Amino acid sequence: MSKSVRIACLVGLAAIVAAVVVASISSRRQAVEAAACADPDGALPKLTRHKTVQAAPAGAVFEDRGRELAFADYRGTGLVVNFWATWCAPCVRELPDLDKLETTLGGSGVRVLAVSTDREGLSVVEPFFAKHGIRNLPTHVALRSPTFRGLQITAMPTTLLIDAEGREIGRLVGVAEWNDPPIAKFLKACLAPTRG
């Protein structure tokens, strides 16, 4: 066997070993992530998890006082993104719990974003927040953008769970008891940036 054939064989073998190592690390990481996102307490029974996590869309989805924002603007932070409307009775019922959840999650690397789908925007959201004592949630309003339409939000409320790497791990359509301690524990474990 010539020297060049031996070198080619060694290079090929090294590539195969590297591919196996990368695949092993990747599958171990996915197993760790899946375990972190386990919901042993059944805190969110309505949560629909994606079989494989999906990258959150890249374009602008909502705005804050005229500034267009995308999920990427929050990269490094886990997100609980609740799409709601002032006319939606279940939304109105769960907003105080989401407001408390934002305080509970403080400093954990997970934020709660309440994104109003009201066409009137801030002119109805700000008085609504004041009337209902919502003090901790930002006043975001959904954009009528292709990115927002691509999310296929068809019912209110709908909540997306996006991890710190910008991946949608699941969504919940309907109301949840957001201020329940097992939910906060689950969200911290599943969405917060990994440390260490």
C-alpha cells in the first residue's frame, strides 16, 4: 500500500470517528434537553410539544412603541410569548397570572411577553393594563407581518414557548394557570439559558 493511500485511509477514518463523536454529543445534548423539558408534574397539560424543536421565525413579529421586534432580539433569553386580545375573555382571565409569572421568573433568564393582537394597538392595550393592574408585562402589539401570519395563531390565547437558543419547543392554545409554582419550575428548566 502506497504512502498516499495510507494517508487517505487515515484521513477517512479520522472523518468517520469525528462524525460519530459529533453525533454522539448531539444525541446526548438532545436527551439532556428533552429531560429538562419533561413536565413530570403535568403542569401544562394543554402544551403541544414539537417532535423536533423548530427555529423561531426570523422576521419582525411585534412592536413596542413603534420599534419592531423579532424573537432574535431576545436571543439568550427563554420566552413565554402569549398572544392575546382585550376582547378575549379567557385572555383577560389569565393575564394577571402571566403578570405574576413575569415577576416569579425574574432573574432566571426567562421572560414573559404578552403580545396584543388588538388592531387598535397601544390605544386599547395601555388603558386595559392600567384598569386590570398589569404592571410587569411589556406592552407589545402584534405586527400584521408575513412573519406573524406564518406563526398561524388561530385562537386566543395562544402561548409559544421559545428556549434561550431561539427555538420554539411547543405551544399552548387556551388558558393555563400560569402562576402555579410547578409551571414556573418547568419553564425555568426548559427555557432558561444553560449555565456551566
